[in-house]
Amino acid sequence: MSHIVTVQDAVTAFAPWVEPTDAELDAIELEMPAVLADVDLLDALIITLDRTPSELDARRIRRARRRALAARVDLANRTNGASLPGGAA
């Protein structure tokens, strides 16, 4: 007969009282400009969902798209030299 039991480490690993590590907080802080740029792009796109985009809307979307792309490029350039654990050299 097989007993069904929980593994305590797996259950408590995602408990709400477990705080993020310093490395996780640093990674979030590093990615925050890209996340905020994506939010601005989504805001610009959401504005035009229920109407035909005007020239001002089109400029706002292009500007937000360029900012999001620049933030992603900056993030990729900053993390390019970082080594990931367990990865091949």
C-alpha cells in the first residue's frame, strides 16, 4: 500500500511568509525599467482600443514602443556578461 504524504520542503518553499532573497530583489530592480516601459506601451495601446487612433495616439505608441525596445536592449546589454548558475560556458 502506498502512503500519500507531502514533502515538507516543497510545501513550505512557497509559503507566504518566505521573503525574496537579496539576489531576487536585485534581479527585479534590474528589470524594473523594462517592465515600466512595457506598462507605458500597454497604456498607449489600451487608450486606442475603443477608437480609431489619431496622429497623437500613433506618436504616443511609437514613442512608447521605442522606449520599451531601448529598455530591453539596455537590460540585455547589462545582463550579457552575467553568468548564470548551471549554464554552459
